[in-house]
Amino acid sequence: MNEAELQKRLELLRTEHGDLNAAIDALTATGSTDQLQIARLKKRKLRLKDQIALIEDNLLPDIIA
């Protein structure tokens, strides 16, 4: 993937991460008792965070001190 494709993918992942965060907050605020669903959403959110970090590492050059 080139840099532009990585930037686009990064933007999509960040949007999805934010959407999951909003969904988790909404379920928690309504007092949802479906803890399994909340746990699955949180796990998916963590996977997205890992993917975001990986892409960011690929986009940012290493600085050799």
C-alpha cells in the first residue's frame, strides 16, 4: 500500500474506532445488561487501536538519534 492508501485506511479505522466508542458509551449509559455485547465491542475497539498504531508506525519514519 502506498502512503495515500495508508492515510485513507487510517482515517477509516479512526472513524470506526470513534463509532465503537460512542456505541459502548451509549450501551453503558442506558444501563444495558448485555455485558457480552459490550465486551465484544471493547475487544474489537482494541483490535482497531492496534491496527491504527501499526499504520501510524508505517507512516512515521524512524528517527535515529
